[in-house]
Amino acid sequence: LLVMLHGYGVSGAIEDIYLGLRAVASAKGFVYVHPDGTVDAQGKRFWNATDGCCDFGKKGVDDSAYLAGLVEEIRGKVDIDPKRIYFVGHSNGGFMSHRMACDHADLVAAIGSLAGATWIDPAKCAASEPVSVLQIHGDADADVKYEGTAAYPGAVETVKRWATIDGCASGPDDGGALDL
């Protein structure tokens, strides 16, 4: 099961067009869904992910429980390997993917986060077991800063935290620069 989570202000359908994951998921035999977050006062969809992103209107919706329930609903209708449940998210969806790994490590096998981050307070990520994490983040991102802010940790700090949670023997390796 691949659950794709949209960024702030867009829908799952728009993010699906942007990322093009439907064709990849279909070719690889994945069940694929792209749910929509709550609409805020400005008419923008969001996920209430972490202390850094993105419940700006303080609605307090429990998207962690919602998405875990959605996975269980899908599993009740489709035979899903419980060791192959993945979340991928862009920006706000990346933050939410981290949140799902923190809150539901027993459910989530791996996440991919494009320009997202984990909690600013490391104690809020109480993952019960290791989760594979792919963190993708450009250092020129003006919206979600690579180095982080007072509201969220940077990309390197996010990866270091997951390395600790996952019991990795060493920190991240520098794979060299990529000019994309």
C-alpha cells in the first residue's frame, strides 16, 4: 500500500499529477491512495502533522488517527501485506509522513519525505520500532528550509534523529552533490 500525502494548499489529486506516482504504483503492483487533508479558513488543504506544520488555524484535527484508520479500512477491503505499507509526502505531506512513522511505526514500513521534517521536540517522536526513511530536500528550498527553523529541524537533523531511532551504527554519508 502506498499512501501519498499532498502538500499544503493542494489536493491529493493535484499532488498525484505533480508527482506522477499513480503510474509507478500501478506498474509495481501497489494499491495506491492519495487522500485529502482538512480545508482551513483560507480554503487550503492541510495535514495537522507536527508542531512545525501545518495546522495554522489551530483546528486540532487528528490526522494521525484518521490516516491510520484509513489504512485499516483499506486493509479490511484489500489484502495488503502489513510489512509493505508506505507513506510518501511532499512538504506538509512530508511532515505528515514523518508523523505517521513516529506515531504508527508498527503500521508503517517506510516513508519518503520530499521537503518535510520531523518534530522540533525529539521527545514527540516515540517510534516503537525502526522505520525506513528516505529524506529528500533541496538546500535552496525557500519554503521549507533545508537547515530548519525554530519551528522544525533541518534535513540533516531529521535524518540523524531517524538514524538514532532506527539504531543505525553511523550517521548519514555524504553521497556528493547532485545538480538537479
